[in-house]
Amino acid sequence: MVVRLANAVVMSKGFPLLSGVDLTVDRATLTVVTGANGAGKTSLLRLLGGLDALTSGAGDVAGIDLLSGDRRLLRRRVGWLGHEGSFYADLSAYENLVFAARVLARPVSDVDAALERVGLGHRATTTTKWLSAGQRRRLGIAWLLVRRPELWLLDEPYASLDDAGRAFFDQLLADVVAGGATVVISAHDPLRSIDLAPRTVHMAGGRVRVP
């Protein structure tokens, strides 16, 4: 089991972002979290990634307790792809990945292959600020390929991708899970994702509803 949450509550400025979530996620599975805007999808992923603190309840991710464990260690074991990338705009795609790989002691030798895998090999030397939104999304995916986290947390991963990019991402998710990683993605429009997922979880009002 990679994720265990029991009555998990996350508060922000007195407002419950999550209001009592119960959830388990098995290793090497793909889980799609659906729900309307404001349902708590992003807050759930941020909790699992160690970006937001658990206020009450219980939970552990990748064996790290969310109340008493080291969230910095957790953040090193998961991969997060949010709406906005965290790359340096004035560095090239290649330079950004090399820098990130060196910071987290990942193999720089994997950078070229990752860029080719996501279709950015021909844009490796392009300054990141000149990449399109879809290309920056692909750059984020390339970083996850270099990083090789055991848990992938993807917030609306199909956003800004064209049809070819979506088809590519379908195959990538299948390959990642087949390789033993666990993937949790949020999706406002989940039709494509659900076809790949052995499990779908619906959120409403900061709670999880499991069909």
C-alpha cells in the first residue's frame, strides 16, 4: 500500500480544503481523481506530495507518516506535476533538466533520453520561456522520467496537450504503471483517463466518494 488516509483533514486559514478523506492506493496502480472545480482534487494531491500539512486524522504515504514524518523526505520520493512548471525561464529545456537532476542527485545521463521520449529532443536547446504551454507540460513530464519517483502525482496532466500529446501521455501512464510506479492523477474531464484506470475516485466538498 502506497497511500493510507483516514479521516484526513487539511485546513487553510480556518477553511477545510479536505474535510475527512478516507483513501487507500495500492502500489503499481493508476487512480483517477475526478470532481468539479473546488472539490478538493488539487488539495488531495498536495497532501500526498508533502506540499500541504495534515491538520488532523491519520495518513501515511510511501511509508512516511503525514503527521509525524519528515515531509521533506516525502517530497523527494514523489513526483509532482502541477498546473505551473517550476523551471527557470532563461535556461534551455536541457539545462533545466540537468540542473534539477544535479540538485536531486539523479542521473544527468538520462536527460537526453527523457527529452526524446516526450518529443522535445529537437527543442533541447530552446530557452524554456519560448516553449509553448504544451511543450512546457512535456518538459515537466521529462523531469519525472529523469527523477523516477515511486509515486507520480499529476494535477490535470492532459491540460495544454494536443491530441498527439494526449495519446503519448496515455501510453506513458500505462508504461509507468507497468514499470512498478504508482500514479494518482486529477482530471476535470476524465473520459480519456478513465479508460486507462483500474480505479476512479470522485471528490465533492473536500471528501472522497468511491464508486
